[in-house]
Amino acid sequence: MTIDDVIQEALKIYKPTLREEEALLEIADKIISEVGRESSGYSGILKTSLEGSLAKRTWVRGREEVDVFVHFYPTIPHDEMESKIIDLGFKVLEKLGGKPRLMYADHPYVESRLENVVVNIVACYSVEPPNWISATDRTPYHTRYILEKMDQSLRDDARLMKAFMIGCNVYGAEIKIRGFSGYLAELLILNYNGFKNALEAISNWRPPIIIDIEGYYNSYSEVLSLFPKQSLIVIDPVDKFRNVASAVSEERLYELILASKLFLRSPSLKFFKVGRHLPKRSNLEKKTRNRNFIAVFFRLSKSKPPDILWGEIKKSEQGIKRSLEKNGFRIYRTASWTDEEKNCLIILELEYSMLPRIIIHEGPPVTHPNVLEFIDEWSRREEKVAGPWISGSRLYVLKKKQLIDVKKILKRDIEEGRVALAKGLAEDIKNGRIFTSIERLMKYKQLSVFLGEFLDGKPPYL
Amino acid sequence: MTIDDVIQEALKIYKPTLREEEALLEIADKIISEVGRESSGYSGILKTSLEGSLAKRTWVRGREEVDVFVHFYPTIPHDEMESKIIDLGFKVLEKLGGKPRLMYADHPYVESRLENVVVNIVACYSVEPPNWISATDRTPYHTRYILEKMDQSLRDDARLMKAFMIGCNVYGAEIKIRGFSGYLAELLILNYNGFKNALEAISNWRPPIIIDIEGYYNSYSEVLSLFPKQSLIVIDPVDKFRNVASAVSEERLYELILASKLFLRSPSLKFFKVGRHLPKRSNLEKKTRNRNFIAVFFRLSKSKPPDILWGEIKKSEQGIKRSLEKNGFRIYRTASWTDEEKNCLIILELEYSMLPRIIIHEGPPVTHPNVLEFIDEWSRREEKVAGPWISGSRLYVLKKKQLIDVKKILKRDIEEGRVALAKGLAEDIKNGRIFTSIERLMKYKQLSVFLGEFLDGKPPYL
């Protein structure tokens, strides 16, 4: 297929029909009226509005979301706004028959699924740029900006870009993904004037990349000094001091670059497809042979918003990795999974599952004041196997390690509080179970897709 | 014992008696007369003289050497001098009942054992400083300098220093040791005015150390720029452009510093003793448990002077080490042994004797022009286990290694000429045998002392 064929096919799949659009807007209307009606019972609220991809007409079929923004007067204190939006959100969504959940992005909002659509009730302050009070205050301006700048065709290209990013696993600014937000996808389409152009540009990106659509800055160096160490800088057209891409991780950035290269070389619908396949048992044995894993499976003692949970999981994943490295293990890869409700898994692939029994221990240089103490100490120590000898200007000994099994070492370090776990998960992880066998983990059915992907260890489009 | 007690005891052991001295000088006289007589049959020879520790009266009892120098006219070409000294040396030493051997220091000389004394017949040019032609031309000046500067007491201290260095395994400038020459030991005694003072100074050395007895230089920086990267610089009193300590390795230098510290803290005769003990079989099993070794045992197809042989062995030892490291092995220690006639051994201690079956392979950055070729190549490769995935800006894959056993890998690399062996030993090493078991090597009785010391891996005084 040519690239244009693929794009046509993708549009058929990911662009909603007129009928679908109308139905969705009808639902949104109903919700907004309900929020408006209900909000009259709270002081400090100016109005409600529809924002996000639905308002901008840039949503991807199958990923419908209704973002209802409740605009507060700037005089309302933040904690009062928070408690009001939670109260209001739960009330409206329950009334409409949903099961509301408290969520966190930059500040709390309430989410529920209603008639197969995700509905978010979000608070913002009604302010003029650049007098932002909370992070969501910019959203109405984003909506207005995109609506103003994008014609029908660019909006469809924004849908394509989002669908492409979804298929390549780089879509979403939340901590779980650390990828590209919807607004960022739209700005890329706007900047490069269409999907094909954008992919071609992205495929040639050599970070750091600077995109300043409104031309707020005169030089790259000015931008780079304002946003140091960022590989992708997309200046927000409604706020010149904000990098829309600040949440994008290196990995997601380079994954998108690679996906663009591959797509342009061989255009295919597979780049858009969210294909999760169950690994076969027979393959599993072959895929895990000779490989070394360690995984901690644990249950949450209390529920928390996904962004909080994922932040804690990622922090704990890094803590476990660093703790094992400090013990002398080499870590090839790490990953985490959660159903965001009850069960979590942190998994690492290692070079060896055992440390060497005999390790080299570096002592002080011979000229160090403590050198004789070192000699004395190691003439007594039972664990010494050979030495001390001198290499270069330093002393070395070989010593025998008692504990060399990764499972036992991790268990001990977690129990003794030596692993830098997220506070909110420390107890749950202590009560968790440590696995070294993928086969055993596979018994948890819900893990099998994740584990299959982890074993393969490659982007979905490869 | 106090330090003075130990010194008194050591002098009793290592200082020859007057009677021994007389007997030795008698032997030396006999040899010199014989060399003198015989040399009259060669043109170009000016005279013969006694040099070295015997002439300087600084030899250590039990290490008697008679160094006979044959002085050639500067007009004699170097190769002519070489062939003459070899011819003359073999003739005289055979006539006196010895079994002469060709040796190399900086140039050829002839050695033999006669009446339990080592006799060296060495050639030099009769020149005035600084018109040196060959490396040995300075020796007569060294003899004269030491005789002039040292009284009886300092000469005894020089014997002590040499005995101490022998006991600590740091004595000898030859490639096998890369330690302190006799002349260097004498200069240290001279510079610090005695054995005790010298040890105290050495125990506080923080390299680089500069010793310029004759005060040829005005500043340290001048010396350091003339002898860059040298940790110990002892300016030769008879040649300001020569560092007498240039052959001293870092290890020997720091071993002497450490030995001085330890001796001063607890003076003992053990620092002087050359104690070689056979390891017990029962200890052996305990000492080798959990440790990983690889050793190449090989026989010399032709004999060569020790300094040449040791140079080749050390080069090959480094070549094997680097080759194994390139394969991914971590080497803790290396050592070599030879009887200097027929049998050689190179041994290494390793962290593991097997590589991990699965290793991580780093690919190009995503922005590299060849990135798609990398992807294509690794989508075909059978050995791929997982990936490619992106970490940071780079691609990685996990791949399966076929050959992971150190013995097989070293065998293959030696056979395929991939190991940087000394040319003069390459064939002999190829025909050698690779061992991973110390027990098996122990069957070669002559190796047992060396292997016992290697297993302990510490200086003799510890």
C-alpha cells in the first residue's frame, strides 16, 4: 500500500462518522446541562464548558472522552475549589448512572464511564493569560486556539497522528506512559501542516528539537537556556513559558522517531493498531530459556488515583533496580504493570540470578593513612580468600560472599528497608511475593499479555 | 624485638664474615686473571675489572656474584664486541669448569655458576662520561662512586636494604621482577644515610618521588618534565639524564612502601626471609573452592635468555588477559611462572568461568543513518532473544551466545590467532595445554610453590 492508501484506510477506521459525532455531542450536551444545573448549587462557579478533543473535533474513534470544565472565580481558594469539584463531580456522575473515580493529573478531577464514553469533570479558574492559577486554566485557551487554527483537514490529520501515537505506544502524558499529549499531537500537525509532513519531519528529528509556532523567541539558544536538558521543546502558543512536551520521556521521543522512519519506509496499518496478543505456552518456554528474571508481585492495600500509583510504582521500580545494582547485579531491563486497582508487578531482567561467590574488594591506596588498619582487618576476616595484594597503587583482596542469590538478597534488602521504595507502596511491597520464574507468574491470567510483551521487549510496530 | 635488635640479627645472617669475604675475593681474583689472560688473544680489549656488589662490598650473603667487566675500545663496532664477549665468556667459564649460559640485560653477557658463586662476564666500552656507547659503560663509574661515597657502615646498610628487598620480593631490575636494582638500593642508603632512615623515608613516600643526590636539577618540575609518568625518579649520580629507577614497576614501588610501613610498626626478621613453602593438599581444596582459574601450560621449543623469555611471557600474559576481557570475562589477577629452561605457565583468576548465555547488545542511536539496517538485521537473526527496544536514545537487543565457556573461547581465540601473544612464544602456546583446575596443575611438582603463592595472593611478609 502507498502511504496515501494507508492514510485513507486509517481515516475510515479512526475518524468517527457524522452520525457518531452527533450522538456523542448529544451525550456531551446532556452532561454539560446536568453539570450546569447542579453547579448552581455551589458558590464561586462562573460557567461550565466542553473542552478537550471532543470540543476540538480531534478525537480518535474508540477513544471518546467528554471533558467538562467547571470555571471557578479566581477568588476561590484552591482547596475550596478542589473539594467543590470532587463533590460536584461525584454527584453529577452518580446521578447520570456512572461510577465516579477520583483522578489526579496536576490537580484532582473526577472520572466515570457513561454510555461507553469516558467523562471527566475538571475544575479550572477563569483567568486571562498569563495569570494562570492552576494547571488546567490553560485548557479552554488550548481549545480555542486549535479551533481557530485548524481546518477540517488538519483536524482529521490530528486524529491520524493520535491514532498513530496510540498504535506506537507513545500516546498520553500520564506518568504510566510519559508520552505525547493530545494537545501536543495537534500542535505537531499544525506546525508541520499535516500528518504526512509531520511524520517526515519527525523521522529526521535530531534532538534537541525546538518548535515555536507563534515565534515567541528570536533564537534557539534563548529557548534552550529557558528549557535546559529537554530533548523536545514545543512552546505553548497560549503560554510562552510552558513546554507542552515537558512530560515526554527520551524513550517515547525516540520511539516516535523510529516509528516514523519505519512507517515512511513501509506504510502499514499495523502502526495504528493496538494489538495485544496472548503469548502461547509453548513459545514461553523457548522465550524464557537461559534468561534471568526477578519480579515482585504485590497487592494494593488501598486504592489511589492512577497517576499517583504509577508514580509510586516507577519510583519503586527504580529503587529495586538501583538496590540490585549496588549489590553487584547487572540489570538489562525493567518494567511494571498494574490493573490500577488491586494488583501490581515490578519485573527486572538480569544478566545473572546469582552473584559470583568470590568477589574482588578494593582497599585503600598504599599511601592512605588507614592502610595498616586495612591490612590488620583483613588478616582477621574469615571471608578473605586471597590477598591483600597490590595492583597499581592500591590494595585488593578476594572475599567470599555468603548471600549470592538475587531472590534472597532482594528479600533481605526490602525487609531491612534498604531499598528506596515509594513510601505509599513500601508496606504493600514488603507483603508481596518475589518470583524468579515467568512460568509461575503466568498463572495470573491478567499478567499474560504484559509478560508476553515484556519477553519480546520491542515496540508493537516491530 | 626492637628494630635495632632485628638489624643486628639480620646483619649476622646477611653480612658475610671476613673469612667468607676473603675466600670470595680469592675466587674473583682467579677468574679475573683468567679472563685477563684469555682476553689478550682478542684485539680491541683494554682491560678487565671487578665490578658490581663484590667490588663495592655490598653483596648479601648467599647471593654472591662475581661481575667481571671486559673493557673494549670505543672504536670496536657493537656487533664485534658482542661476538667477542660471547666467545671469550664461554671459553673462560668452560675452562674454569662452569656451564656458561648466554644472558641478556641491555646487551648480551655470559653467566655461569662456579664454586657456588654466580659469575658474569660482561662487556663494556671504555669511555668518559657522558659519552656512553652501551648501557653497561656506566657500571665502572657506579662502582667507583659507591666506593668513594660509602663507608663500612653504609655498605652494611646497603646489604640490609638488599636483603630486605629480596625478602619482600621487590629486588631485581630484570623483567621477571621489575623491581629495585642493587645500585638503586645503594643510592637509597646513600641518600637517606642508612637503612633505618631510608625505611622511614620510604614508608612515607607519596609518589612521584624524586631523588637527586648530586643536585643536578634546580626544581622538581624540571625533573618531572624530563621523566614524565615515572613514579620513582632517582637521578644517576654518574649520568644526570638517567633515572636509575626507570625499571621499577608501580607494584614493586608500592610493595616496598607497604613493607616499610609494616616493618617499622613491627620489626621482624620475616621481612628478610625468602620463605617458600609447599602448600598442603588439604588446604588446596579449601583454597580453590568457588574460585575460577584458567591457565596455559606450555613447553619452550627453544631456549632463550631469561630476560627475553620473561618479556615474552609477560606480553603473552597481557595478551591473554585482554583477549578474555574483550570476550566479556572479568579478570581478577594474572601471574606467570617459568623454570627459565623448558616449562612455562600463565595463569589467570576470573570472576566467572562462563559468560552469561544471554547478553545485551548495544545498537546505534535512533538518529543514526544505519538505524533501519540494524532493525532489519536483527529481525532476521536467529540469536536474537528480545528487542530491539529503545533506552535513552539508543537501540538494544538481547542475544544468545553460543560459546560461553572460558576454556573453549580461549582455545578458539589462540588457534585463530586472535590473542596478542609474543611472537617468540605463539607456536609454543598454541601447542600448550589449557587447564581450569588447580588440582590438575599441582601434578607438576615444580609448580606447587608458585601455585600456592598465587592462591594466597599476598606479599611474603604478610
